[in-house]
Amino acid sequence: MIAKSALRALLLVVALLLGTAVAAWATPPGIPSAATARTQLNGLTVAPDGPSTGYNRDLFPHWSTVSGSCNTREEVLKRDGTNVVVDTSCAATSGKWFSPYDGATWSAAADVDIDHVVPLSNAWKTGARSWTTSKRQQFANDLSSPQLIAVTDDVNQAKGDKSPDVWKPPLTSYHCTYARMWIGSKHKWALTVNSAEKSALTSMLGSC
């Protein structure tokens, strides 16, 4: 049986050889065009990141109930997957998920994480520290902007709380879209960017 990391590496090589990944199924709403993203980026306040002092994920209540027994994670799994079947508790029992970060496809929901495109701790350091808990909850469960996306779990874990100047999706063909999502979310929530982050995002938009 092929290990997950080996399978992901094989799929990434194939995608790179083809010049693009398989048609991406994960498409969050509200992704700005490259031109709009450039305008939004130029409108963001550039400032050093604030301290992480006091940060705790619990300050961003996430996976809130959306409707019935379905929470935010389950809604994103249904939105970003194909042929997703859920049980009475809204847990995905089957389906397929394409991770545009690395070009891998998974058939088990356990292999998929829901990434906060702008990590919660990054948001804390760039403006969310002063928000109410209610506003942080809205941010952590935002289904109306490009802030949540289903991706390979260990790729998401490798990203952690890193910003684009430190971490980018392994699939370079996705850098344009990733930058547009990051900028779109920071613009919506009026979060700041630091100078290295802005430089990386500008460079990534150059690939659009």
C-alpha cells in the first residue's frame, strides 16, 4: 500500500509534468480577480505583525453549527468535494476531495483538513487581537469569502500558521489563486500585512 506522503509526492510530480493539476474541485467563494487582488493588496495597511501573546485557538470558536447537525467543517467538505455522501450526523461517509495545494485526491474525509487560508494566529497578530470573540468566531467560520478550503491534512499541518513569505502551496501553479485568496480574506477583514508578506504576495500575483 502506498503511504500517503509517497502518493502525494507522486501526484505532485505528475501534476508538475502536465503543467497543471487535475481540475480543482475546491473553489471557495469570493476569490478576487488578479487585478482586484492587486488593488486590495495596495489598500491594506502595512505594519509589523503584533505579538502572539495571549493567542489561543479557543478565542476563535470554530466549526460552528451551520444548519441542522452540520457544522462549518462539514459544510466545506460537502462544498469542496464531489459525490459527497453524509450520514444522519452530517459526517462525510464517502466522496472525493482534490487538494489544489498539492494536486492530491483523497477518498476519505479523514485525509482532508479544512485550512484557514489566513491562519487564526496570523489574524490575531494582524488585527484580530482587538476583536470581540463573536467577530473572531465569524472569521473562523467564514463561508462567504475565500478563507476556508479543503486540502490534504499533512500539507495543512506543514503550513501551520505561516504567511506566504515563509510558506506557499507545493503546487506552484496554484500560487496565483492562493495569493488572491489570502489577499481577499485580509481585505474583507481589514487585517494588516507585513512588508515581507506583501512582497511575497506581489510576486505570487506576478504568476497570474
